[in-house]
Amino acid sequence: MRANPLAPWKEQFTFLKSAEREFLDLPEAVQRAFLEKFPILARHPWTTTPDLDVQPLREMPGRWRLKVEGGHRGVYRSLQGQPDFEMFETREEVYERLRRYLESRS
């Protein structure tokens, strides 16, 4: 069995169990894209840099998205000042889930 690629990051980030499953289900190339961004994210979780594409989600205050090449996003919030990942999905999946969530609150 392959080692969990998120293990080295669990001191700097937290992951919902569902987000960890989603991450592990991603193609290896997409996992590598996220893993390459994690060192930068650890230093600048709330700031876009030339090497890091993060933005707050307009529809969900307090939620941020980390974008990697290929259209995948990691959605996180601040938990005790550190990123707490809630999901890893494509752009379309993220926004569909957000739409359902907002509709359920109406």
C-alpha cells in the first residue's frame, strides 16, 4: 500500500476525512500539483503570489480556494490560523456543491 502523501503536511494543515479521501482519489499528477503548492501555501495561506493562486470564495465567507493547473481546487477555511481543507474537486464540482449548499440555506 502506498504511503499517504498528506502525512508530511498534517502538522501545518488539517483535512476533513472526506477531503483526505477526495485528495487520495485524485489522479497522481493532480496530487503532485497540490503537493508542489503546499510549501508555498504553508507560508502564505491567505495571499496570492506569483507561484500561488489562492482567493476567498465570494459565495462562502471564510472559505478560500487553492487552484492548481488542470482545473482542480482545494477549498479550505482557517482553523486556529491554519488551513483546514474541506474538499478537493474540479472547479465545476466545487461550484455545484456551493450552489446546493446555498440553496439548502434559503
